[in-house]
Amino acid sequence: MFCSSTAVLKEAELIWTTEAPSGWQEKMTIERLGDLAAKGDVHAKRLLVRAGTFLGIGLVNLINTYNPAMIIVGDEMTRAGDVWFDAVKAAVRRRSLEEVYDNTVIEMSELPIEPAFLGTGTLVTMKLFESVSSLECPAAAIS
């Protein structure tokens, strides 16, 4: 609701409609917002820092509940770049215990495909090979 690419792009559309900042387009992308923020655009930077902060708050709840050694952040928002990701890590650092933060690695996914799609593809492939091995060939098909 606050940190997804859908929410960010909806907010960007509102900014475009009300303020039409220089360098913006009617249909923005997360990558374009990241480029603008990196170049100092105040609207893009504010939008990405806000989204990153909200995700960071969510990650603090995850860290406090499960104490993971590593969190890998994926999704389209990773295309927003360092302004967004720095805000994610800063929010986690501000809201968690120092020793907990120091022992939790937070990285951006380097997978070229969404992990959910990768997992789904693997599951389908496994089920396909299980099904093929259990098929019976009719005698007519062999001759």
C-alpha cells in the first residue's frame, strides 16, 4: 500500500498531474524515478525515500520476529536504485538494535527474473517430469 511499485507510480502520476516537474513524463517508470532522484530531483527523491522508509519499517518487524541472517529484497522497486535502497537500510538501522542490524545483511536481488516466477517454473518442471515417468504408453502408439 505504501512501498510497492504500484503505489509509487500512482503517487508519481499525481505529482505529474498537479505539478508537472521538469524531466518527468506522464507515464513514469520506477527506473526513471530512480534516475531522476539520483540526479537530485526533489519530487522523485522524496517519493523513493518515503517508499524505502516504509519498506524498512516492515523489514524491522520481520527482523524482530524472525531474526534472519540475510534479507534479499526483490521486485520492481529495486530498479529505483541507491536513493530508495539507502532509505530502506537507513530505516532499518534507525529502528532496530545495533547488534541486530549489524548481524543482518540486507541485499538487493540480482536475479533477472522474479523469484516467485522462478520458483513456479521449477515446480512446474518438477511436476512435468514426475508425470512423464508415470505415463503408460498404449500398445498402438508403440507400433
